[in-house]
Amino acid sequence: MDKRLHAFLDCGTALCSYGDEEEPIGYLWYKHDTGIENVSYTGKDAHITQMGLYERYQRQGIGTKLINDACNRIKAAGGEYLYTDTYAFDNYQPMAFYVKNGFIPFSLLPGLGGKDSHGQVYFYKALFPEFENP
């Protein structure tokens, strides 16, 4: 048995959007859990770890394009679900964005107290076709 150890750094995949002058204007960073070196793993789940877009480029479909590109890549690699989260309560714009893009809120983690305690809302999106009615 080979007893050597190997280190792996799996930071995920970054998708970037660029403006007319080829300057970066936004990004979506996701991680698709597929296992390492053929170790058995379902590979069904992926997670958006970060997403950002300069305010002047928001509400132009760029964020939706990033989400759709990530969904297509994850689905092509065998993924079935995409998860993400955002701050709760006073952060309605990101929550509305995710819902508009087909994400379903499924859990709320309340803040732990204090003035700046916002909590988290967790979302998922199924990446496979809807089941047909029999």
C-alpha cells in the first residue's frame, strides 16, 4: 500500500465577466464537490462561495448570465444541485436576485444576537429537468 500523502488545493472555479474595455466587472466563484483522485463521491452538489458585480453593472442581466453559465457547467459535470447563501433580514436585493434566478430558500440561520447580527438565508436550485406528471 502506498503511504505517501498528497496535498490538494481545490479552490473551485471562478467565472468572470468583463466590460467593454476588457476590465473585470463581476465574478461568480463556485465549488463543485466531485471528490479527489477517483475517490467515490456523489458529485451532485455545488456551492456558490462568492459572487460580486460592480453596482453600475447590476440589473443588466450580467449576474443572471454568470448564474446560468455556472449552472450549465455544473450540470455538464454531473451536478444536480447548486446551493448558496446570503445575509438575511436587511439584504433583500440579493435574496430577490436568487429567487428570480430559480433558487428556492430552504433554511434560515438566525443571527446570534447583537446589533450587527443579520443571520443567513440558504438557497438551492435543482439543475435537472422537472419531473413530468404521469
